[in-house]
Amino acid sequence: MYTLYIANKNYSSWSLRPWILMVEAGIPFEERLLRFGDEAAWAPFRAVSPAGKVPTLLDGGRVVWDSLAIAEYLAERHPGVWPRDEDARAWARSAAAEMHAGFGVLREKCSMNIGIRVRLHETPPALERDVARISALWTEGLGRFGGPFLAGDTFTAVDAFFAPVVFRWQTYGLRLGEAAAAYATRMLGRPSMRRWYEEGIAETFRDPSHDEECRAAGAWTADFRAS
């Protein structure tokens, strides 16, 4: 069985991607959580990953790190990770790679923190462009491939790669087009997303650096995390 190392569910957007992909695809794995923290807390991360980061997938003695590498590794061994249709698969890989490599302003201004709600102090033009591009990308995929998922009628890796954006949409009240917002609402209703959310808000650990990023971004209007 695979072992998937992840970090705190409230904060770790990168960990969510392979986790939800494997859950949705029905790929069995053992989950191991490494808590965020100060420099001393990074020793366990370095022990499992040459990059000292999560997510990291262990397959026997083989180590696969980085969310995109994990998705491709799983695609070689399990059907359904990417769409079967060639056009949809090409689009899905491109969209997932764009998410993996881009949208830096969204990441910077809207740090992942699923248990709180934030009213942004401002929405700078660069952030508006990132959100508008995501909205357009989702709308394109839904229109071209018929939905209800981004590349067709089945959850695939491209949905997994944008799952953290869905949580950011909920946290920060980001403005999406009608079709994109409907997709985000559907995603939040999926059992896999609800499970991640419920387990995330049940965490009592707080990472000060993540919370400070959110306080700098805007006013907290709600905090649903366990005390």
C-alpha cells in the first residue's frame, strides 16, 4: 500500500491535491501527517523527502515528491487519473500545469486557511487577473467537455489541482463567473472535500506564519476551527 505524507489539512494546499485525487480514484493509501512548525519541526519532512517538503508518496522503497509528479506516477499505475478522451486529457494536463506553476499572486494574497472567513482589505489588479483567469479556465473546461467536472463527467487530476482554489474561494469570497461558482459549490459538496474540511477544522494546531498572512490580507469574519 502507498504511504502519503501530508501536512496540516487546514493549511496545506499542496497536500490536498494528491490526497483528494487518491480518495476520489479509490486508490488505497496510508495517510501520515507531519505538522507545520518552526525550523526544528522540519526534521521529519527532511527524513521522508529529499526536498524536505510534502506531499511525498512512498511506494515500497520508492519516493515520489511534488504533487504533479505524484499525479503522473499514479497515472502510470491506475486508470482514471487523467481523462480518457485525448483532447480532454491534453487540456486537463495543461490546466493542471498552469495551476502548479502559476497564480503566484493568489497564493501570496490568499493563503490557504480553510477554517476561517476573511473579508479582503483590497483586491489588487494582479489578484483580480489571477481569479479571472481561473474563472475563465474553469468555464472553458466545463463548456468544452460537458461537466460536471472540469474535463468531463469524472473527477480527474485537474479537479484535484484546483481543489485548493475552491477552498480559497470559500475563505476569501473571491468573485467567480456563474459557471465557475457553480462548479466550486459542487466541489464543496463532495464527500472527499467535506471530509478534508471537517478534519481540517478539527485540528487544534495553529501555525502563526499562516495565520499572520491571513490577518494581513483582511479582516477575519469567522473562525470555525476547533479551539
